[in-house]
Amino acid sequence: MALVQEEGNPYLKTSSAVAVTQREQDVAKRSSTGSLSKEKSEYTDEKYTGDPECDDLKATRHRWIVQTFFAWSFIAIIAFHYIPNSVVTRPVEALWIPIVQRPWYRLSYPLRLTIGWLCLLGIVFGSAFGFPLQNGTSYGDRAISSLDLPFSNSASGYRPPEERRYPGLPSSPAFSFSRRAKFFFDAETITKHWFFVNTLASIIFFIACVQMMYYLGVMQWIIKHFAWLFFKLMNVSGAEAVVAAASPWIGQGESACLVRPYVDLMTESELHVTMTSGFSTIAGSVLVAYINLGVPAQNLITSSVMSIPASLSISKMRLPETEEPVTRGHVTVDRGETKGGKPANALHAFSQGAVFGLVVAGQILTNVLTVLALVAAINGLLTWIGRGFGIHHLTLELIIGYIFYPVTFFLSVPRHEILRVSQLFATKLVANEFSAYLTLQDIMHNSGNPLSPRAYTIASYGLCGFANLGSLGIQIGVLSALAPSRGKVIARIALSAMICGFLSTLQTAGIVGMLV
């Protein structure tokens, strides 16, 4: 049809010929100047044409990869409920043991240790200097970040740049769903993004969904297999693996409830790991709150996952295992019985989760209000004292910020922004991470001097954890209630665990500073 129209219309034919000739001339010109590679991006489908249907197709061209991955993952989960795991594991073991495992252990221990260190150095320096530089970064900044890695022993992760993030990952699903409840107020109130209306509603909805997934067995499956992974990779006990794997999903208090029968039997090192894991991550119940503030979801999720091996490593270096754990060699997830018994169905579980979410939202609201008021009162007193000595704006954040200045320097934050980022870390430790994220977003959107993208990324990773004075009391209270006979031990090691959890989040921030 296009050919017939072109033959009947000389103008169309002439314009088409001119377009083809122009393209050939451009290609010839680019090839002669050595820029032929740029011609491909100009004339291929990467260029937007102005056609809405065509441009929408180009904008979503890679989403099928993410969606296909998740679809096949769920299919595999369902299939392996009916297919024995040995169908896959036996062929893998038949190849792995004779080809890799036996030859490896035939080598002497010094040789294996040397190969391991060379591989580690290759990963560190390859990650630091192998990826292309982003805007506002330099290889010197990455070199500074790599200096703190000899003091750590955890897995690293790569955070892709902004333009490479997966387009199919929703940034705030719970918040978008909560808009359906705008009949309580009006559309204008919802768009004001009030903390009480938007954030707390998202938290209630998310917790209700988690409780329903517990009833369906989804959360148990995820936690058990994450725990099995760290149990195999890091040689920790089953209880430690379960708590560490569950902390990013359900938080510092309820993660210990998953191993409730074993808390009273835990060794001192296991208790330290349990508390450190809770301090080094955030919970899924508050994840949507930080996303609603504007913090990228990818930063929060990546930081929490990276902090799992980091917390295990740092805790074991601080308090090594000297006893024989009861749960060594097996992984068990125990949810226990709720006060009202097991839910009748999924809808009943969702309803119970909503009630529990209301309790959590109320605790968050009251804690944020009281902690912010307490910090403001202390800062007011310090400012009044400082004026008597000629020191203006003397606050807790300023004092602890200077203490954290060397640490922030080794995270490779740009020189002129080190003090501002270190004060954010101080806010997190003294008040809580929510207050720190509020301050961070206020700096980015309401101040005339926002942080650079590099400093913002490092700060968003370093703040992602429950290591603060308020959570210290929560951890002591929860574990002491689960194991009353170990109350003195828990209180004695709590401060050490909080510091280790804080260092875990800083370590993930240092790795990110080496890569961005």
C-alpha cells in the first residue's frame, strides 16, 4: 500500500528519496570521520520518533526480562513443592564434587589461602576501577573507599547507575495502593503527602500483606532459603542464619521470635549476632515509609541485603564463637502461635495483620514525636551553653558529626560535604534513621545547597539501619522477654551489638562509594 501511494504521489516519492539520500550522506560522513558508531544510536530504535505507541514500546523494551525472571521464579517455587530437590541437586553434585571440590582440597592450605586472597583483591580492585566513572566521581574517591575494605569481610554488591535501574521495579507500591482510600479525606489531602495520612497508611497495608503471606507460607519459604544460603556460605548456626535472613523483611524484634524456642539456649556469640543483625538493617514495615519520603527503593533494599553478611562477619570478629550452638547443622523457622490462634483463611490473616499494622504505626508515630522532641530539647540546652562560650549552633549532631568526620572521609564523600553527611550519621545514631532521612530529604529538596548525587547515594546507604539509642531499648526488651534468664548477658552486649550494626551499614556505604 505504501508503494502504491508513493507511485501515485510524486511528492511522497521525492521526499522519501531525499530522506534516504540524506541518511546515506550522514552515514558516509560519520564513517569518514570515525564516528560511525554514533550513527547506530541515531537511526536505530533507540531514538524516540514522537509516535506515542512506538515510544512506549521503546521505553518498556527491557521490562520483559524482569517480569520473565519473576514469573519463572514463582513457577519454580510451585513446581518444587511437588518435584523432589534431588532431581536438580544430584546431577549438580555429580559434576561439582569430582571437578571442583576434590581438586580444590587436594591443594595445600597456604596455596588455597593465597588463591583466595588474590581472588578477593581482584574483586575489590576490579570493582573499584573496572566500572566507568559516573558524574562527579573520580578514581581517587574510589581508592579512598577501597582503603576500608581490608578491615571488613563481607560480600559486596553493585548498585547500577540511575539510568540502568530496572524499569519494572515499583518504587512505592503500597503508597499507590493507599490512594484508593482517599474517600476518608479528599484528593487534595492525599496529594499533600502528610506523614499521618500517607506514610502510616502505607505501613499498615504492607504489614497486612506480610501477615497474609505468612498464612500462605510464602514468607517462611523465603526466610528459610535465605537462611540456608548464609548457613552454607558463612558457616553460622541455624538460629543465626534465620534471624539474619529475616531481619530485612520483618525487623529486629520479630526476627528473633522466629527462633523463639532457641533464644534461651543461644550462646553469647549467637545473641550478639541476633542483635547485630537487627541493628544493621531496616524492616519491611518501615521500608514504604522511607520510600514515601523519596529515598530510592533500590538503595534501601540493596543496603539491607548487603548488610546481612556484613553483620554476620563483623559480629563474629567482635565476639567469636567459643561454644557449640544447639542449632548448628540445621535451619528451623518457627512462627509460634498468636494470641487469637491460627487465622481461619487468608482474609482473616490480612485483617489480623491490619490490626497489628495499626499498632506498629502508632508506635512509630509516638516514637518519632517523642524522640524528635527530646533531641530538640537537648540541642536547645547545648546551644544555650555554647553561646556562653562563643560557640553558636552547638548541637548533638555537630558534636558527634565531628567524631564521625574521619569515618565519613573513608567513605569517599566529596571533601566539601563530609561534615554534612557525618552529621546525618550522628542524627541517625542519636535519634533514629527516620529523622536522618527526613533531614536528608529536606536538604535535597528544600535547601539551596543540596548534596551531590555521590554524597546522597552514600548517605542513603549508610543511614539504612536500626542502629540508634531507641532501638537499643527495643532489642533489650524483646530478647529479655524471650529469654529472661539471659537478661544480664543481653544488656551487657547490647551496646557492642549496636556499634557493630552501625559499622555494618557504614561498610555497605563504603562499598557503594567504591563503585559509584
